[in-house]
Amino acid sequence: MLIKSLKAKSGELLNHQGFMKYFSNTSWLFGEKVLRLSIGVFVGIWVARYLGPQKFGMLNYAQSFVGLFAVTAGLGLDGIVVRELIKNEDRAEELLGTTFYLKLIGAIASIVLLVIAVAFMSNDNYTNTLFFVIASATLFQTFNVIDFYFQSKVLSRYVVYANTISLLISSVIKIILIINKASLLSFAWVILSDSIVLALGFIYFFLKKTQFKTQNFRFRKETALSLLKDSWPLFLSGIVISIYMKIDQVIINQLLGPEEVGQYAAAIRLSEAWYFIPMVIASSLFPAIISAKKQSEELYNSRLQKLYDLMVWMSIIIALPMTFLSNWIVEILYGGQYDEAGSVLMIHIWTGVFVFLGVAFSGYLTAENKTKKAFYRTLLGAVLNVILNYVLIPIYGICGSAIATLIGQFFANYVYDIFDKDLYQQLKMKTKSFFPIHILKMYK
């Protein structure tokens, strides 16, 4: 009975024009991310092996520290701009132009803040050079506004083209650097070149595949204020997210040193490699969720429940084998020099369950314009993460940092809902998604 029902529903979906549009878009994004995972992880592991734990730790520490400031460049605009582009197609030039200049101002501000922070630190010149080379990439990430436009039109294949070109060029350069025994600083320059190549790719496809005239892309104060009014909670939330996604490596460097950062970074690279899955699904289905709300509340909630179900069980299916095979996987990929990374991976991989769920939940909060709640929940997770890092790292080493991250994500993306009566319905839906019997009933 279940099989027949699934076959019938599959047939309906394959003949549904709207579904096929979103499915095609998701397939492009998913394919690009799988390619990035395959090539990126392979080359990334080669880089980690070449640099060794200490230098690899220095590079990741620099990226994490810069990441704490780079979030300023985004201003929390991403989801808001996509939403507005869907709702107001006739204002696309105005929205894109205003967003571009806002993000450029944000990028410049992030670098200025980094300069101020570095002035109060006692880093050597080499470390500071790593910081500023990596930070320069934020200026070119301003062109990500083009990605927002293609998302709103469900035309992600052009974004895939640009990302793939950037990935291939970057991978070739890294391999050349390894073969020629290049310095650590050379790999920081590759991070900057990635952003430049990607920006050029976005510009090329935007000019070729759209009819917009760039001279019409102007900054409008009224539009900027309207966008910032909606985005500021997401901006603050983004800062908080950056803190509890990046601060662990900064604290590990402070308490234990760069070699331990390298061990930890090697593990979370494998754990976070899967995070592209919820990002792809959510960015592609976000327009469909908004559209469902216009049709009926029942359809809207149904689609959201299915998204929660999908996110939870995809993450569990990934986490189970990684838990039991973590030490073997690290040994095969990184070799004996990263002997501490397996234990970290075994714990950190379960963070993905709440990251996957959180990505779907963020889509709900954006659709409902409840962005303040996004800030409060991430603030809770960040505060817990920072406190627990300082408490657990001295006791459990880098595994303590993995435990802190897991607890922070659990509280931010699940426990917080218990204390917010407006989110009781979401808490109920999230809880149901953990039970397979619920999913089977949906297809009877």
C-alpha cells in the first residue's frame, strides 16, 4: 500500500511543472556541491597533509579570525533580498543596485574593524599578513548579489557554472603550489584569487543571460533603509552565528596553540563538508515555501514539515556511519600526523543534525519576518558555545570544543523553542520529524 502511494505521488510530482522547475534548480545546485565536495575535499586533504598540523592550523586560525569580521560585509541581507526580488520583480534593478552598494560598504567596514582589532593584538607580521590577504576577499564577495537574483528566478545553473570554474582554477593552483613546495602565505593568496574569479564569473553570466542595464543600478536611500530595517536582526544573528562557528578555533589557538587548531580543523572539515546539503535544498525551495503561504496555511505547514523531516533524517543517515568509522576515515585521508582528529569527528558530526534543522527553521523565520527570533536563538547558542569552550577545552582538549559546539547548536535550534510560545507549533513539527512513524503515516 505504501509503495503504491509513493509511486502515485512520484508520478504526480514528475508531471507537475512547478515541482520540476524547483527539482531542476536543486539538481544543479546539488551537483555543483557534490563536485565541490569531491574535488575540494581531495585537494583540501592534500593541502592539510602538505602543510602539516601546525601550518594548517595557522591558516585555519587566520580564516576563522577574519571570519569573525567578514560577516559584517553581508549585513544580513541575503534572504531578505531574495524575498524582495520574488515579491517585486519590477524593482529588480533598484534592489540589486542598492544591495551591491550596501554590501560594498559592509566589506570596507569589516576590513576597518579587522585593522582596529589587530592593532590591539601581539601577532607577528606574518600572521597579520595572512589576516589581510584573506580579508581582502570580502571586497569581491560584494558581487554575490548576482547570486541572489538567480536564486529568485530559480536559475541556479548559472551560479553553478561560475562556482565550478572558480573551483577548478583554485584546485589547479593549489596542486601547483604543493608540487612546487610553496609557502603558507601562497595558500592565503589562493583564497583571495577564488573570490576574484568567482566575481568575474557572476558578472559574465549576469551580463550574458539578463537584459538589465548596469547604468540603472543605483543606490536608493529609501530602499536601503527598508532592507536594513528587515535585515538588522539577521545581521546581528549572522555576527552571532559567525562567533559560534569560528570562535572555537580562535579559542583553541589561544589555549592550546596552532597545532591543535590544525587537528581540530582537519576533523571539522570532514564534518562540515556535508553542510552544503541543507543550504542547497533550502535556497532552492525557499521560493516554493513562500509561494505556499500565499495559497493556504495548510499547504505551507505541510511543505515545512516535509522539509524538517528531510533535513533531520538526511543528517542522521550521514552521522551514523561517520561516528563508527571516524578514526579509520581520518587515518586513510590525513595520515598518522592528524591522530587526534578522529575523536573530534566522532562528536562533531552530530552537530549536523541541528545545523540541518536550523537551516530549514531559518527559512521559516525569514518567511514569517520573525528575524528577531533568529537573533535571540543564535545568541543563546553562541553564549553557550563560548562559555563551554573555555570550560571544556582545559578538561577534554579539542574534543571539548566539539562538545561545546554540539550543545550550542542543540539549544539554538531546538531547546530555544520551548521558551517561546510563538514557536510551540514549530517545536511540535521539529519533534515529529525525529520519529520515523510520523513520516510513514504521511504516505499512507
